[in-house]
Amino acid sequence: MKALTRFQLSSMMFLEYFIWGAWYVTMSTYMKLYLGASPVQIGAAYSALAIATMISPFFVGMVADKYFSAQRVMSVLHILGAAILFLATKIESSNVFYWIILIYSLLYMPTIALSNTIAFHQLTDAGKQFPTIRVFGTVGWIVSGIVLSYFKIENTATTFILAGGASLLLGAMSYFLPHTPPQNTSKEKTTFAKAAGLDALVLLKDKSYFIFFIAAVLICIPLAFYYELANLFLNDKGMENASSKMILGQISEALFILAIPLLFHRIGVKKMLMLGMFAWVLRYVCFSFGDMQSNTWMLYAGIILHGICYDFFFVTGYMYTEAKAGEKIKNAAQGMFTFATYGLGMFIGTWLSGIIAHALITADGQYNWTPIWLVPSGVALLVIIYFILFFKEKHSNTIQNPQNS
């Protein structure tokens, strides 16, 4: 691969996830401080991304993949997205803000798949080259948190201006990315079912995979609590520059993924998934009883546990899905898993977290954080019990290396 192409793809990944990190992490704090939003309204805004996750495969599969070059679609979506992000700073109503975020999410989420398509089309050895390209996405997310804290803008409308500027830059840059023609050029009609990954429903006939699939949807409820409430919680607790502290979770994620190939053959997939779920329980116990006095370490532990929470369950889950699916339906299977987790599971979780947080607000209007965090901890514990009792995978350690999945 040419050095220029590597630079273009790495820059694309950096900006793709810089944009997401710049507005998503701190949106709950912004909505509370500047829009006077209730927890239910905040939950609704976060659910917009889950809705977009469920819809975007249809756009990519039925439109972008069939009729247009990926880099051109990327360019248009990011330029339109930039305009919507700039518009978000002018909104003063939480109800209107929800629709703005929903429109933006519908524009942004397809670009995740498109960026991967553009990258894979240029690679000669995806197993070795893609991780070195994709890691710049994690770097972009981390840098966005550092920028927000360094310039002390994490709780202001400037976060959306920053994300909008990066989106405009990526939109302009995408037009000049290496040409990536439509991926599906066959005359066969692309159906709704095929775009949704429904071909992979056959996997649910496998009892072990069905048990795992239900657990994956349910564990997204605790995941939604973290994405939606963590920044607001840490700011409420008095942690300075909370967004820069939260990037420790992404650093942890990048480090723990390296341990996955070493542990698979030692402990098997069931124990890997259980470790991931137990980390969710432990994280929220730390958040429940952490403070900025003697228990500050618990707040940092809750952040750092993100690596185990995410990698040991979701990365393992993607790999388990691919191993069970086989070559013929692996793309459909991955699409179905994403639809169920970041779509359906996160949609349920974002609404539930908003309702729970609203129900546990104190008489003086403050968030009662201890019981709020004990709810997702309890949910994760119930999912673990369910998983231990019913998951019976005979060959649980025969999973491919993550770089090959």
C-alpha cells in the first residue's frame, strides 16, 4: 500500500471517530446545563443513535453499496452532517434538539460502514493492515477528549462546532479519497431482508448462540447507562476535565484487546464473556460508591474497566458470531449482531436509563447517583446468572484471532 493511501485512510479513521467523540460523550451534560433537559429527554436524545444504527444498514446495503462510490457518499453525508451539527448550537428546546440529533445520527451512522468499506477496498492484507489503520479511530476519540478538556469547552455548545468543523473537513477530504466503486454490482435485487442481515437468523436455531444473542441484547442496557450518564455523573461529582479522564477507558480498550488472543485458547469464550459481564457489575459498584474524597480511585477504576467491559464481551461476541456463522453468512451475521446490540439493545437501554434516572431524582432536583448506578449493576448480574445457567458451548475456545475476523 502506498504511503499516501495509508495516510489518507488513517486520517479518515482519525476524523471519523474524533467527530463522534467530540459531541457524544458530553451531550448529556450539555443538555442538562443549557437546555434544562430531563433525564428522559436526555435518554431520548441518546436513543437517536440507536435508531440510526438500526436504519443505516438498509441505506448502505440498498443504496450506497449498489449505486454510488463509497467516498462520494461519505463526502455528502459528512458535509450535510456538519450543517446539522452547527444548527444544533442554535437550538434552545430539548424536544427540538432530539430531532436535530436524530437527523444527524441518520447521516453519521452509515459513514461507519462506509469508512470500513473504503479502507478494506484499498488493503492487500486486511488482517495485518486494517488494525494499523483502524487504531487511528481510537486515537481520534482520545484526542477529542483531550481537546475538549484542554480548551475547557466540554460542557458548551462549542463541542458541536468542533465536531461540525471536523465533519466538514472529512467531507471535503472524502471526495479525494481513493476510488471505491459500488460493492454490489450484481443485477440481483437487494432486498430489505438481505440488507438487514436476516439471512443470519438461521444462527438462532443454535441453542448456544441464541442464549448468547439474548445476553448480548440485555448487556447493552448497562452499556447505555455508561454512554448516556457517565460524563454527567463525573461532572456532578466534581471531577475536573472529566472528558479527558474518560479517555482512560479508550486507552484501556486499546490495551485489553491485545490480551484477547492470548486468553481465548486458555479459558475459552464462555469465561471471556463472563469476565466482560462481571466487569460491568464491578464498574457500576465503583460508580455507586465512588466520590472525589477518599474513594476517588473507585471513579477511575470504573472508567478503566471499560476496556474489559467492551473488549471481553463485544469484541469476543463479534468473533464468536463470525466463527458460528462461517463464510457464507458472516457479513449478514455481523450486521444482525450490530443491529441487535448497538441498535435494539442500546435503544432499550437509553430509554430505560433516562426513565430510571428521572425516577431517582431527589426532591431538590439532584441525581441520586448511588441507586441509579446500582440498577445497571443489578441488570448485568442477572445477565451473568442467566448466561451461566443456560450457555453450553461445547467448543468454546475455537475462535479465530480478532485481527482475522
